[in-house]
Amino acid sequence: MNQSHNFQPLLFGGDINVYSVARAFHEAYGVKSVAFGKYPSFPCRGSAIIDYRVCPDNESDEAFLRNARAVAQEFADKTVILMGCGDSYVQLAARHRDHLPANVIAPYIEESLLNTLINKEKFYQLCDEHHIDHPATFIYDKSMGHDFTLPWGPPYIAKPADSVAYWACGDRSLAKVYICQSWEELLEALDHVYAAGYQDHMVLQEFIPGDDSYMRVLTNYSDRNGKVTMMCLGHVLLEEHSPHGIGNHAVIITEEDQALELKIRDLLESLHFTGFSNFDIKYDSRDGKYKAFEINCRQGRSNYYVTGSGHNIAKLVVEDRIEGRDKELEITKNRSLWRMVPRKVAFQFTPKKYHQEMKALIRAGADSHSLVYEKDASLKRRLRVVKNHIGNMKRFSQYNKVPEN
């Protein structure tokens, strides 16, 4: 472990989110993160920048506290920065943030506010209060059965109001989001969800037309005083369409929309939110408005697009929570390209009108891939990344359509 810093990152999870956060810490400070994940899986296992520890019951309260306390003791002379890289881990961090050892910082809001924000039904009420547009929405209760109507036609979007409870069902056949082309398909999806054991409300929404390139992602950092100090808007050009990966970002170019970003800032500061937040948004060409889908009370899975744009997410936390710096709001203005897929896939499945700028950003060196890191590039690691590239080529060819323009 690097001994030149007075802090130690502790991450919970085992996916690309964890790897991207660990990479940010390593890039900025040369420090190796400790991470606890449920499975001995890529991309964290075998990484030179992560001390990866497998814990099958990682999402339980007992394991979370046990692991946090063990690392606090192991690095008793340092401040441990605890970061959750998935919804269940953020909930655990919020629940136990006041019961952690004295040398552990968990930069999260209290659990009651977290539960309000991650419940999509309550989130849309807050959006209405702050004049943030969102899709036309109907809250479905299981007791309604098939006896309800919607004021819009297909396609219909259906997703859980409480995603933590939804995934806790453990049914691998559940989809992250259902896009239903007919009324019958919608009813079938609802029946399937409740048969799997989920009990809370489902959020039914009007489908906003437009391909992946109408999507936006906004990542923000709010300091210990609840002041937003960084906002980075990403223009999504490509998403995954496989059943379990649907909606995961694959290609992003950073951009700026100050009017949208300042509305979101006002919402976050009114809530005295602290830490990372991440908004999924879609541009509606019918009325020219950006419409918010949800908030994640953490950095998103694609968070390396922020670090790649020049706003290292580890530095944001360290400068705020370790060094106690007060910073003014910085809105990302520079353009940069981020990918989770090889260049071939990025160009094949994104609309041609973006290709010229993508090529220019690549030529300018303003291009990054979460997994391609020269300081974590053993032969075994490089081969595993190549395998990931090949897997993406196959998956995108199977589930994504090549755009016509």
C-alpha cells in the first residue's frame, strides 16, 4: 500500500463502477483501494490497483460493518474513505454512517432522505416542486390488477419505484426496465414482476421518442456543507440493449447545458444533499425539454467519463473530506469522449453525425476507456480486457441496431 497519503479508499462492489473509482484514486494519488465484492470477478479481481476481497454476504448489514471495521483497524493511522458503488451499498453506508469507526468517512446523506430520493414516485414529486421536467407518469399498485387505464398509448415503460427492493427479489429473469410495445405486453410484464415477489409500486411512463443519442447523464458532487462544487453533463451516444445491461452507457461525449444544470443544482442544495449524485435524463424533441428519469445517490457506473474529462472524482472527495477545502461550482465545459466498448463498436452503433467529433477527440487524446489503464496492464490483464472487447462486439451485434444515419 502507498504510505505517502493520510487516507485509504474502501470501496464496496465488484463491477466497473468500483474499478473506475479505484482508477481515479490511483491516477490522482498512486494509492491502491481496498474493495469488497460478492464474487471473484473481472474487472476488480486480479487488478494491480485494487486489493480485492471476496465476501459472499457483502450486501448484509453484518458483513458491511464487519468489513468496514476491519479495514479501519488495518489502517488505524489513516482516514478511511468509504464509498458504495451500487444502490444496496449506498443504502448500507447511509444507514450505518454514524456507527462506523472514528477514522471512517462515509460521504452520504442520511437514510431517510436517501429513501425519499431513490423512490421514483417521491423523486418525481420533488421534480415537480423544482420545475424539473419528467416523463408523463402513472404509479401502479399491485391491487389494481388489470383494471386501470393510461392517458397515453404504447410503447409503455415500466420500472420499479423501489429498485433496491426489486433486485432483492433475486429473480434473474427480471428486467431493469420493461419497454412494452402493446397493452398486453405491459400487463404481462407487471404480472411477471409481482409473481417474482416484488411488492412495491411500479412506475409506468410514456415513452419519449428518440434513440440512445437523446439520452443525457449528469454527475454532480456536493461537498460536506451541501454545496454543489462540480457538475459534468454527458451526452450519451450509445447504450447497451441486452436484457440485463439495458440502459448501461457505452459511449459518452461531455457537453454543457447551464440552464438544466443550475435547475438540478438548486434541487440538490435545497435538500442539503452531500456526496455524488447522478441523474438519467432524456431530451424530448417534441417539446424541446430535458426530462429527468431518476437520481442515483452515488457516482454512476460510467463515472470514468467525469475523470476522463479532467475532473478526477477521487480528488473531489479528498479535497472536500480530507483536506477540508471549500470550492466554487465548476461546470464541465471541455469536450471529451468516453467509451466502455472498443472503437469499432463505438463507430458502428453511434449515429454518423457524431463521428467527425469522435475522431477529432481521439486524435486530440481526449478519449478514454474505463478498463484501458497503462498502470494496470499486466499481460494477463491485457488479455482479459481483449476478451471484454470481443464480448462487447458480440453483444452489441446481437442486441443493438446499426443506425441508418
